[in-house]
Amino acid sequence: MHDDDAPIARVAPVGAVAPGTTPRAARTGPDLPPVPEWLDEIEGPQALEWVTRRNQETEAAYAADAGFIELAGDIETILDAPDRIPAVTERAGLLYNVWTDADHPRGLWRRTTWLDYAATAPSSSGALPPAEPDWEILLDLDELGRQEGRAWVWHGAQVLATGPDRGRRALITLSEGGSDADVTREFDLSERRFIPAEEGGFYREASKGSMVWADEEGQSVLITTDLGRGSTTRSGYPRQALRLHRGQSLAEAEVLGTAAEEAVAVSAAYDIHGRTWLSTLIDFHTRRTWLLPSGIRFPERTCAGPLPEGESIAPGAQRIDVPPSAHISASRDWLIIELREAWEPEDQQDQKDQKGRAFPAGSLLAAPLAEFLEGRRRLTALFTPTGSTSLESVVWTRNHLVITVLDDVVTRLEVLTPPARPGHEEWTRHDLDLSAAGDVPVSPAIDHTDLRAGRPLVTVSARQVDARSGDDLWLSVSGWTTPSTLRVARLTAEGSLQGMCVLRQAPARFDASGVTVSQHVAISTDGTRVPYFQVGRAGGDGASGPAPTILYGYGGFEHSLLPGYQPVMGRAWLERGGVYVVANIRGGGEYGPAWHRAALTGNRLRACEDFAAVAAGLVERGVTAPQQLAVHGGSNGGLLTGMMLTRHPELVGAVVCEVPLLDMRRYTHLLAGHSWMAEYGDPDDEAQWEFIKEFSPFHLLRPGLRYPPVLLVTSTRDDRVHPAHARTMAHRLRALGQSVTYFENSEGGHGRASTNAQRAFMSALVYEFCWRSLAS
């Protein structure tokens, strides 16, 4: 009997589960050992004592090893490298950056001028650039944390970009320990200080909410926050959006809208054209959105009394009548609609040839905003998916819409330009010529590449510099063996590239000589073709024999896994001779909404079947062998690897679950879990539990089976996916006599770490665990 098999404490979980909502029978199965209820208590003394013992065991096995120490040190050096690209955002004509290094582990918020940043760009002659830009330090988070006794983690800032205080006021959001719950405080950039509430400064208490500017002058904000009992949804997010004017208390703020109790959250935003938008998130994939009339002051709150049970929207708000699953955005006179499901609008006036036309899921549509609000549906299809293409993202500059298209999981960019007057001309289109970005490496045309050999297996991403003032773009290029490059480009009035220059080029961080990058296809159980990327020195055809291999996956929430430079993985895995594989399985977004919906709720097992097919394909091709294959994933990816552990233990030699979901019987009652029912289903509905239990790893363990070794990693401060998922799984695995390594960071939130030193330790732990497990 393990030393943690103590009697169950009869103490209500703290900040975890509503009493009486999850019967103890939900924790047990056929002959499965029970787990103590006190593991749900996030900071309960018994739980933290158990965590401390597990951490000590892990540190004793790894932290004193000379090789591990060297690896962690090398990773930290990479993360703290002074010559990495300082990512910047333009606000009010200046460039802002958050910088961390060994001397500033929590970070410096700083800014510089365009002239300084451009002057330190790499020279085309290869000469060393001048010294670093002259950075103006605005806020030192380490010093702030020492003064206030808080482990602050940066969560972003919104600098006022207009009005008399342009560039002088900001709303800064900080999290204690990296949790999702955070605070927002108004900051005076001229005086380098937070403005106290008694001086009229805006302030939001800790919650999973938000606060953003609500006007051009900086005299009001839009705020969502925890207002007390009944003001948050079952998922823990605010139900009510308010507009707060300077000098008001929350009790006096204007109520813009209230989400229903069973919804996920409410949100509000103020765009660069002076419009206020309100959304209620019905579930994780559906929402309703309203445009609020400008210049109207809504009735002020007279008390902070009980909120209405249902949805309540301010008078005069105009509903954007699109399918609730659609994503919308607006710029200038145009409404942009990204469809997640097929849509046949009831009225498509002025388009007789399109009457009755259904736009397929994954389409991108444009409509004149004013006409749309009047009920007319003059819709233009800007993008229609094919069997190999899907829409990844859209970005507005001042005059153009830049779309990123995935073509068999590789990006290409297009620039779309609206007519000067809606309805008078057609949109024009230009491919953004990547050759103008300089040499872009291509994957070698090797025999066993299954998807279009010779294509550049890199990711090119675009974001606007300042959509208020012009058509400049930030362009980033990165690949598995291609260090990141940051460029700035300018679009002409017609939408073609006028000029481009390299502002930063990251150096190589690992030895990539002899590393081959390729793309392949596995065939899933139902015949679906599942692509995957393979990176490593192994020939890929088995000629050099099976190699230790990590297979990484996610497969959820329409999130796509794309090529990108991973220096930590390269140093910790590829340099050792390992192979790294990324699977683009269903549930993700690599082939658009249909790819995602194919693995929702009752079809969730398809994600695991796809992942297993890739694992089997790697073995069949001789790249690796089951005892030399590790599977790795985090969050929803941790659920995926937990499924591989319990459903396909014969295919893998090691399993890494980071910040995972594992107990799918109780997930809706643990922190934010209720918000993911649209993805997984409702386990409290017994009919749905019948399919959910087939992908609940915590319940799929069976006594008497020998499972591959498991590494479980989580954070005490993770207030999104409850650490009880990892804790209880580790406890049950130990009780079954299995090999399990457990580590729980004391901070870091869902990102598992708050500083580069913490990230280096945990990354080294993952790669060293995999190497030891696969080499034994």
C-alpha cells in the first residue's frame, strides 16, 4: 500500500466541486481502486503534502543527474538568449515588447521607436547589426512583485491609441501565478505608475474577466468581472458586461448585457471605428452578437442585486443575424462572416443567381454592414474550402483583408481588397508572393513523402501593424529547421506587395545538419487520410533502423498544428538522434470546421483512432517501434495521450500527459469544464455518458494490465483544467502498481510555468523522461 492511500477526508473541496454534484461512484469502476476526495482540494493540506512527496520523488530521480542539469541549463539558455527576436506591437506610433531573461524572469514591459528598431535590423552584407534599440523601460514585473509580494505574470496591455492621452495611458492585466483569473489596472506611462482608484484610475478585481477601453478619450471602459453571488456562469466566467465611466463605482455602471446562467460567458469590445460589440457565448462553439448604438447611455445600475436568470440585452442593440456557430468581424463598412456550418440565408437580395444558394461550412463571406443590419443579404463569397484547403485566419489592414489559407496543412496568403463603395464593384484578389520574402526552404523530394513533395514546409503568418493608419503587415516565417524571421511589408492600394524588409532573424539554436523534414499520410480506421509531419535524422524508410520517436498531437477545438521552429525540441530531442512527429488528426482545424466536427462528442474516438493510425504507420514504415515510441500532448492533447495509454498501450512505450483532462465523468464540475460540453458531451446525461466513458482514461484503466510508463505534469495554479485530473490519475496508476512520474508546479496556470527557469526544468523533464523510457 502506498503512503498516500490515507483515509478519505470528509472536507468539502476548496474552489473545486460543488458539494453533492459528483457521487463517489463516479470515481470507481470494475475493480478500480478508489481515490481520496481530498485530492480535489486545490490547496488543501493533505493534497499539497501528497504533491510535495510526488515532486520530491521526481526531483530525486532527475534533478540531481548531471545530464539532466546540463540539458535544463541549455534549454534555459535558449529561452533567455539575448539575440532572440523581440516581438513587438505598434501602439500610438511606438513599438511595445515584453522581455524576459535571466535577470528579469517575470519580464520587462518596454517600448522603442520605429527608427531604433529598424536601425538594429540585420545587414544584407552580413555585418553585425548595431547595439540593441534604446528601450524605454515602462514596468519591471520582478520589482513590482517584490514590492507587492505577488508572483505577477504578464497577461497583456492595451495602450490608449487616440485622444489627448494617446500613448500615455494603458490598461495592464496581470495574473498571480499565471492563473486565468487576473486583474486589470490603469497605468500612467509618463509617470511609470499605476493610477490608484482614489485618483480615478480604473481597476478590475481578480476574476476570469476583462477590461478594455470603451471610447477614444480613455474616459470609460468595458468590463466583465465577478460581481458576487450569481454573477458568474457554471464555467466560472462573468455573466454581465458593463460600461464604466471614470469616477463611477461598479454599482453605477451601465449594463450592456447579461448572459444566461447556463451560458459560458459574456464579452464586450470597442473597435477602432468607434463601435461597441456585445457577445454572449452560448457554448464553446456558438455565440450571439449585437452591435450597440453609438452615443446612447443605457440606464445605470441602481443596485448590485440578483442578475436575471436568462439572457438580457440593452435596449436598441442590433442582433447580427448569422448562424450562432459563425465567427464575425467588421472593418470600416464591411461585415466578415466565417462559417462553421453550411448556411442558406433566407434573403439574398440583388443576387437572383444566388437565390437559395447554401454556402458550405468553412466559407468566408462579406456583406455591406449597413445593408446587413437592415435585413438585406448581399453576400460575397471570398473563400470557399476544397478537399485540401481551409481558412486558417483573417486580418484587416486599413484597406485590405489578408487571409491565411491552409493547403494540406501548409500556409499561403491572399490579399483581398473590397470595392470603394459596397455593391458597385467586385472584390479583387492577389496572392501574396512568398518569393518576395526571400529564400524559403523546401522539403526534400524523398520517395516516401505522401503529400506533394517539394513544397516549403514552413508557416508564414501575417498580422496588421496598425489598421487605423495604413496597410503595413508583420510577416513571420518559421519551419521545423528554419529559424524564425520577422519582416515588415507594405501593401499597395491594389493589394500587391510594395516593399518588404527583414527586421529580425533568429539564429539557429540546434544542429540541424542531416535532419530531414517530410510530410506523410496514415489511413485511419474508417479510411480517412490523416497527414503528419516527420522531423529527424532517421531516413524515414527504416534503412537506419527504428529510432526513439515522440508523437505529438492535440485534436480538439479546431486548433491546427503547423510547422514551426522549436529550438528546445531540437536541442533536447533531435540532437540526441530522436525523431519528432506531429499528427494533424481530426478534432483539429487543419481541414476546417468539418475536420473539427468529425471528432466531436459521440465521435470523439476518431481523434484517438487517427492518432493510433499515425503511430502504427510509423512502426510499419520502420521509423520506430512500439517500445521506442512516446506520445505527448497537453490539455485536450493530454486527454488524447490518456486515451492512447488506456486504449492502445500496445502501440506506445511511454506517455506524457501535461495539464490533462482525464476524469471525463466529473470534468463538467471541475473549474471551467462546464464550458467544454459542446466539445465532449454532458456526462450527467446517462445516454451521453455511454459514449463519453469510452474516452475517459481515468475509468478505462484495468487491473492486471501492464501500461507503459507515464509522466503527468500539472500546476496548482491551473484554474482552467483542474489539477485533480492529473492527481487522481497518478494516484490510481500508483495503486495499480504502474510506473508513473508526477510533477506539479506551484504556479504557471494552464501554461504550467511562469518563468523560463520553470519552463526549462519542465521541458527537460519531458524529454529526459521520454529518452529514459524509450532507451530502457
